[in-house]
Amino acid sequence: MNQKLIRAKLQGEISAEDFQTFKASITGETARINEQIIALDAERSTMQDLCQQAEVQTLDLVLAWQRANANQRQELVRGLFPKGLHFSHEKKFFEPANTVIRDMQLRWLEKFLAGKDDDSLVGVPDGI
């Protein structure tokens, strides 16, 4: 656009006043586009940094549990379940004390058993 504007000015197709107006418009648009490019580059760098950090911080819970001694296992359980695990005499197993999560699990299980599970593909794949 800049080159076309200069050609038009040199060939006398536009006035000096129009040239300055268009030139200012092009300069502003160029600056705005450059700012957007810089913002996108920064965002991409941030996302790449976050992905790399997530890979480094990924914890294999199964391996951590297998390698842990009794104290480390207690720390792991406290970290995952800060309110603790309570033994359910009704269900005969330990469950989180967080009733919101338990209630969500029960609602899902009821829907699943009733054959109304819309989210059957959500969750962890087999083999874990």
C-alpha cells in the first residue's frame, strides 16, 4: 500500500494533503499490526514455556506411590485429599471427605447404570 501511495503521489494522482492522510493511516495500521504480531509471539512463547514446565512437573502418581515409604505415602495422600479419606462402612472402601465430588460421582454412576450417560468417552483411558 505504501508503494502504491508513493507512485500515486509521484504521478500526481493525489494531492499532498491526501498523501499525508493516507501515509498516516498506513503508518498507524502498520504499527497496530506489529503490536499484534508481538503480542501473538509473546503468547506463543508463554504457551510453549507453560507446556515445557508442565512436562517437567508431571508426576507419575503410580510410580511415586510404588517407590514411596509409609511416610511419603501419607504425605501424598494428604496432598491429594487434604480433608482426608474416610472409610465408608456402607460401600466398604475409602472415599474422599469432599461430599461435592462424591455426590458428582454418585450422580454419574446413577446415570451410567440407567444408560443415560452422555459423557461415556470422558475420563482416563484403560490401562492406567
